[in-house]
Amino acid sequence: MSAVREGLPEGRYGRSADERSDRTLKVVGAVLGAGLLALVGWFGYDYVAGQRVHAEMIKFDVSEADRVQAHLEVRKDRDARGSCTLRALAEDGAEVGHKDVRFDRAAERIDEVVTVRTTARATSVELLGCTSE
């Protein structure tokens, strides 16, 4: 006959080692999670606030087979200088046009229609981003 060992009575001898390590893991996980969230928030804020030139493409028009027109709205500091990059894409996703547009005027808001010449018929235009100088 074999002896059956029973576990210790619940709560009689305090917390078990497993319960203590579970609590420690939860605290460490919460601290690391909060730190990661703060780091992502900081990088996001720095990316948005650090850019001095912001642009938005309002609309585009495929007027002819060898060019497209894009309407850009650029917001920047009055004395900031920068450029924005546009690219035109064909129906299959291939790049058929590319243009860097400079904004040097002393204005905080600039509305401009830009023409991008293409090597084939484009179906869309994409604003890749802006950089300040």
C-alpha cells in the first residue's frame, strides 16, 4: 500500500513561495509596461513637436497621362524653411513620378498646387513626408 501525501493546510503557514513570486512578477511587469508606454509617448511627442514643417495633401488630380497635380497645405513656423516629397504611383503600385517641393516663403500657412511629371499614367499621389532645414 502506498502512502498518499496531503498538502499543507491553507493559510496555516503564511504565503507560499509561488504566491510571492507571482506578486513580484506582476509588480515588475506593471513597472516595465508603464515605462514602455511612457517611452513610446515621449518618442511620439518628440516626433510631432520636433517637426517644424507639417503638410497635408488636400486632393490630387490626374489631369493628363504624363502629369498629376496635388494640392498641398503646408503649416510651418514663419521663418522655417523646408521641403516635402511627393510621389506618383501607377495602378500596379510602381513609382512613376517623384518630386521634392521647397517651401522658403516667410508665411505660416501655404496652399500650393504642385505638378508632378510622370513617366506613365498615374492613379494616385502620395505625400511621403516633410523635413525642415
